Amino acid sequence: MTTTSLETAQSPLLKVEKLSVSRSGISIIEDVCLTIDEGEFVGLVGPNGGGKTTLLLTILGILKSRKGIIEFYGQKPESKSILGKIGWVSQSAANIPSNVRITVRELVQLGTLNASNMFWRGGTDQYEQVNNAIEMAGLQDVEDRDVSQLSGGQRQRAVIARVLASKAEFILLDEPLVGVDRESRNSLLEFLDKLCHESQKTILMVSHDIAAIQQASHRMIYLEERIRYDGAAHCFPDLVDLAALRGIQSVHNQNYTENKLYQLENPGGK
Ligand SMILES: Nc1ncnc2c1ncn2[C@@H]1O[C@H](COP(=O)(O)OP(=O)(O)OP(=O)(O)O)[C@@H](O)[C@H]1O
Ligand SMILES: [Mg+2]
């Protein structure tokens, strides 16, 4: 069955329903339901081991779910109409070893290779894809430079440009802000936001930097085995509310806290 324009218009880009995944027999994510529409920039946050990478790998079909449904544009993930529409930048993808000598342009060229075309033919189409991706990522000035000589932010842009060259519409990014300094982080987030607004890309991005992602994404999801929050980024709960959503209780003894506060406010007092 092929995707009709009507189905595409009505179906969300991604629909995940009651998804449960186990690894080595241990339940990692339970009953996850979410939908993502075209053009959304979604931040996926949560504690270490909360299941973020597991969710991404299951969306990509690498891990099999114990139960649940995943659909792209209302189609099964293996449907032909989905081919090439999903791109992934793995956790620490930008940590390319320094002994790997590859230029930015060469790295981006790799993005145009896929299962049905494993050879760089250098046709007009391929050149255009690569030029567009380099331009979108703002890497024209460094395109002939070795990737190992780039800053952390530029390297991240380079691995994202590789995905852009593949023409993927839905881009999954696992921790792209790690090792990126503050200035580069801001411009990387602006770049990702622009991809959604101006190039109709859709982004699901994992990050530990809640403050940064809240400033850039449209929507945030907090995953810790289950989804604890899914809503507008600007309404993301504060620490106390988040603790309540995660089922974390305060361990402070009320009397002890009050005594401590009294001592701090009245040094030397009894
Ligand atoms: N191959 C594996 N076999 C068994 N358990 C695994 C495997 N890989 C990961 N896990 C476990 O699955 C849980 C979730 O891991 P996952 O990598 O999805 O978390 P995460 O939210 O991405 O964490 P981080 O923020 O540290 O990247 C962890 O408890 C982890 O130990
Ligand atoms: Mg992870």
C-alpha cells in the first residue's frame, strides 16, 4: 500500500502506542504512547538509564518491542514509502577518532549513500544534496578541512549535515550537545530550530541539558521507564513538580530542616 496525500495529511509523522521494551529480560520502557507531527522539534529528556536511547533504537527498528505499535505517516515502519525518510545521529557520533582523516565534504558525501546506492557516482543530484546540506549546516568555510580539526559544535554540525544529505525528513539525535561549548551550543540549537521552521524537518532530540533544550524545542518529553511529562517546553515542570511526577519523595526531616534554617539565620543563637 502506498501513502496517499490524504493519509499523509491526516496521520502524524510518528505514532507510538503502548510501547514496552525489554533488554536482557529486564523491562526498560513501559506503555509509552506519543505522537509527533511534521515540523515539531521535540526534546527527549530523562535520567541516565531512563530508556531514551532504547526508545530511539526501537523507533528505528533496531530493538524489537515486547508489545506496542510504531507507525510513520500511518504506515508500518517497513513500508516502502518510509524508506529514506528517517535519519539518525547516534550518541557520540561526532567523536570521530583523530586518526580518521576525513574532510567535512567527504563525511557529508557518505550521507548520500544508502542501501540502494552504495557508490558515490557524483551525479548532479548527489552534488546538490551535499552542497545543500553543507550550506544548511553553515559549513562552507570549513568543508575541505579535516573533521578532526573542527570545534565540537562544528563537528556536530558535520554529522548532522551528513544526515541532511540523505534527505531524511525525520531526524533522531542522541545527545548532540555533549562536548559542545556554550556559544556553539546556542548556534547548534538555532540551526536545529531553523531546520524545523524553514526546511520542514522534524526533530526528536535526546539531551541531558534540560535548560538548553527547553529554550529551543517546542515540546518536551520526560522519560523514566514511562513518560512522566509530555507537553509544551515552556510548561516543563519545576524541580519539585518533576520529583512528584517521578514519584520521588523529599528525604529531609522537617524538624531537622527547620532547625538548620534557624541556626543559619541566627548564628550563635540557641
Ligand atoms: N544491551 C543491553 N542489554 C541490557 N540492558 C541494556 C543494554 N543497553 C542498555 N541497557 C539498559 O537499559 C537501560 C536504559 O538504557 P538507555 O541506554 O536506553 O538509557 P538512556 O536514557 O539512553 O541513558 P543515558 O542518558 O545514560 O544515555 C539501562 O538500565 C541500561 O543499563
Ligand atoms: Mg542514551
